[in-house]
Amino acid sequence: MNWIQTAQSLACAAALTVAPAFAFSAESLAQGGDGAFAVSRVLMARENLRGRDVGRVTRKLTELGSDAVPDIFQVLVRGRMPIETTDGTTLLKSLETWHRQALSDALTQVPIEVLRGFLAQLAEAEYQLSARVRAAELLQRVGRRRDAALLVQLTTPPEDQRRVPRELREAFEAALLAMADRDPALVGRLGMMFEDVHPSYLVSLVHCAGATESEEGFQQLASMLGGFPQLDSLVMIEMGRIGRGLPQPLDDHTLGRVREYLRHDDVRLVLEAIAAAKSLGDDGAIPDLVAHMRSADRNVRNRAYDALRALTGLRMGQDFTDWDEWLAAEFDWWSNEAPRQIRLVESTSGSKARRAALELARHRLFRRDLGPVLEECLGKRDTELVRIVCAGLGHYGTQSAIPKLAKLLSHSEPLVQQEARRALTRIVGEDLGAEPAAWSTGD
């Protein structure tokens, strides 16, 4: 069952909850039944007008009961309330700001199942922009993950309306952001919603996933790549923005989704993929970046060069042959020499272990695999080896080593303390001081 079908099933159940009374014309409001007048009487009661106490008025409105929900909503949508004069005619009085606040508050305080039922019925009723905007605003205040399908249906315009009005787009995005903040589990469904929402809302899904600045949001952004090609550039920008603040290393499969665009035919997407690879610290992109040093497009070459300098820490020039030779040498070292150096670090001591640690620390390209090897050495008694390992982990930018490095700030050897602090500063990007707790809590 997809999102729209879920909302439709809600609407069927809702018929048992709230009477289907949807007539949002000024005429119907003026003619309104006892319900609309009951709402007006609460809003115009002398004691309420005197104090303009929103909380008091809200309580009085909720005392009207669930049957009054359609009338409260209708008055809120129209922005006017019916007033019966002494001669029996009906006037429409414009709402003041505090009236609107009380009406909105009352609707969010009715039992949530009653409100859901009412909104599900509204989604099945004739489309009216102002009503749909107000409905989305209510979900912004109380909606959760299960209400995402309802939000989609409420904000979907008629089929003959190709463009969504700005106020409805803004209401959809504000509601989605608030619902995801209230119920983080919604973030995990954003990629699924790509298939059901109106194309005008796809950007909002991207913004919502990015706004979470979470690993789940990052994964959802990755799942959106390729779903709507016009948005791929924006998705990669958002992935690069939030990815740099997430714990490293990032999931390699997810990074691989971005790497695919390094080989795309569209130069614009290649440029965005290069920028994202740099922001994400993706060493797996380095072979493709080196290949781009041969590109006929100057912008691609320049951006690849900038990313390579950031990822490798090397300061070579833009001669592609230098980068080709370096990359070939690194992979040769990894295949033929790295296994021996790793064994020396893990199973020997003294000068052999130190030289091997220095050798491993030089090869940042393989930091995903070598970082854990060096981390294991932080607890050894050889202080010179520990200092070398601290420097290597700082060079790698190994975030998983932060807790162990922070403990070394209390080491008995001052030189170890200094090297651990330098490494922490390189990894975190700022010096948080000499107290281990500061690095452990991020304060």
C-alpha cells in the first residue's frame, strides 16, 4: 500500500468520526448552522473580549466537543465569523489575530484521532487552497510519521493544476520539517515519498532530509539520487553539506552512489560529484579524481585538483602524469608492502614497530583500513611509538580514535600529551584544550 492509498483508507475510517460538513463559501458561513454561531458566541463573549485570553477561549472552544471541529475549522479558513444582529440578519465579522490563534489551538487540542479523521475527510472533499493550507498548518503543529500520507494527499492539487501555489508549497515543507523533528522515524520514509508527492514538493523532501543533519537523512538523500534527475545536483550539494559533520568514515556503499556521478556524461553533475567527494572526505573517489586530471574541461581539472589536494594532503602540481605515477605507486605499495608493515606494527616492538608505524602513517589513501591498525597501538607502553601513532591518526583524520586520544591528554609523558592534543585538533578542526572531558563531550 503506498502513501496515497494509506491516506484514502484513513478517509474511509474517518466518516465514522466527524460528520461530512464541508462548505467553505462565504454564503454557507453566513447561513451556517448552530455550530458556526456557537463558535462565534465563544469568540465574542464579553468576558473573552475583555481579556482576550487565548488560553481561556481555546478551552471554551474545545468544550464545544468533537462535533464542532468542522465549524471551528471553517471559521478559521474563512477568516470571518457569523454574527446575528437584532433584526435577524447575519453579518460576517473579520477575525483578529488572537481569534485565529485560539481557533488553531483548539483544533490541535482535540483528540488526535478526531483531528486525523476530519483532515482525512477534508482531503477527499472539493479542493480549496485556503482550506488545504490551514490543514497543513495543523499537521505542522501535531503531525507525526503516520500523518505523512495525509499531508501528501491534503496538499496535492487537482490534476489539471500543474503548478502548486507558493503558500501551499511553503505549508507542505514547514509541516514536513516539523513532523520529522517531532518524529525522527519519518526521515526514514522520505525516499519512499519520492514516488507519490507532486513534483513541486520533491525539493522539499531534499530540504527535509538535509535539515536533519543526521546519518539517516544522509542515507535518504543517497536513496533519492537518480529518482528525479533534475534534482541530483541539489541532492549531492545537501549530501556534501551534512556529510562533513557526520561521524567518519561514512558508509562506503552510500559514498559509492555519489562516485557514480564522477563518471556521468553531464559535466555539471561531475562537478557537483567532485565537490561532494571533497566535502565527504571520500578517499574511494581518488582514482576517478586522478583520471579527471586528464579531462579536456578546465573546470573539471581544476576542481579535481582541488579535491585531490584536500583528500591526500599532497601539494603536487597539476601535471596529470605526476598524479598517475603517485596513484600507481600507492596501489603497488598496498599490494606488496602494506601487509608486511602491518604485521610489524602488530607483532613487534621497538624500532621495527616505530618504523612500520611511520610507514603506515604516510599512506593516507588507505586510512580506512590502516586507522584501526594504528588505533590499537595507542595503549602500548612504548611512548615514542604512541607519539608516532598519534601523529598518524591526526594525519588520517580518524574520528573513531578521538576517545582514546582524549585519554592520552592525561598521560604521564608530556610529549605524548602534546602529540595527542595536536592529533585531536587536526581531527576536530579546533583546539578544545587540555582537559580530556572537553574532547569527550564536545563542550
